[in-house]
Amino acid sequence: MSDRPLFSPRNPWFSISVGVTAGIAVLSAIVGLVWLPLVQPNVKFSGLWDAICSAAGVPRAAVRDASLKPEFKTSGVVMTPQMLAGADQVSIGRGATLAQRCAICHGPQGVSDANSPNLAGQFAAVTYKELNDFKSGARASVVMVPFAAAMSDRDMKDVAAYYAYLPRVPSNNLDVGRPAPAIVVTGAPMRNIPPCGSCHGDIDNKAGSPWLGGQSAVYIKAQLEAFASGTRRNDISEQMRNIARQMTAEEIDQAAHFYEAQP
């Protein structure tokens, strides 16, 4: 047995273990305090020290406003529960005239045969918001953007009032007995997905959330996939993008076909 002290620099095993431990500690500090903060996709730091302080839990210095601006346009419409409620007959009549140009895609009575969204009975605030977003560039569409660009604020409000005035028409695929999938009724709490009905009318309606009953499954599925991929970004506070990213392809398909079968 060696007569060298166990905790002595002369003991090669002690020196090696200390060196390995120190190396692991340094590597862990570099990864945890420098590399991981800098690779975060949605966080910007003013410098290396700012990233280290953030990882260590030290309050960061105020970030310049320019660094907080998104790289794409966001919706500028402020939604309220009573927004555009109680439109008068003048507004509805004027909206009916303006809506004639919309009939080719959305149908003469607001019901589409072309997998475009049905607008009959849609909440006025929803239609108004989407038209605003098309006009501002917050939502992209080669078809809708040119139409919305030529509309005034009053035009958009009147068109929205007209479509909200129209009665909802049952879907051609109506099946009220179709069982609701779990994603619609209970959501997926472990993935932070609320039930669809908590915002879209079955249980409650959140301002700005569209009525989905009777909408084309093709359209609903396309929008959920667009939210999930980030190609559609005009949702309020990124709510739909956060939800759609967590949904499986099967859940998206189930929700789309369920709502298509509803009145």
C-alpha cells in the first residue's frame, strides 16, 4: 500500500480526480451560463454578460425597445366582449352591398362551397379583426389582402355586421350525434391545451375567437397547421400558435371533422 497521503497533490489519483471534476464544472458552467441562453430562439441578449446574468437569475438590465419588436407584423386590433354589438340596419344594409364582392368565395348567403370560411352568423368582431389583419399585413393571403386593402374601417365594420346578421346554415356534413373528441371537450392539460369549446362557443366564447360549427374541415385543418408551423401569426398573444404546436396530427384532424359536422 502506498504511504502517500490520500488528499495530496503527489497522489496521481487525487490529482486526476480533482482535474476531471474541475473540468466538468467549467464545462457545465459554460454550457449552462453561456451556450444554453444564447441558443434560445425567442430571447435576445445585449451581450455575453447579459446572457450569463440571465442564466444565473440576476435581474437583467432593461432591453432596448428595438430588441422587443417582432420580426413580423402582429394584429393591432384590441378585442372586447361587446365589440361591434348592436349594429343598426343602415350598417347591415351597407354591408350587404359591399359583401357582393365576397360571394364568389364565401357564398351569396355567407356559406361557402369552396372550402373558404363560412361567414354567415360569424361574430362581427371576428370578421372585423381578420379583415383588419389582412389589410395591415398581420395575416397573409394572396386573395384576401387585395380586397381588404381597398376597404375603409367603416367598410370592414359594415361587412362584419352584415355577416353577423345572417343566420347560421347547417353544414352539408351535419352530424349532431357525432361524439366530440377529447381534444374538444377536455383538451390536454398535461400539454397546456385547453378544450377547444372553452373559447370557440361550445362552453364559452372568448372575444376574437371564431364560431367553428359548420366550417369546412379542410379549412380548419389548414389553419391549425398554419398556426403550428408559424405561417399564420395573427392570433392574440400567440395563443393559437402555442396550442396548435402541441396538438398531434390526429387531434387536428379530429377537431376539424368534429366542428365541420356541427350546426
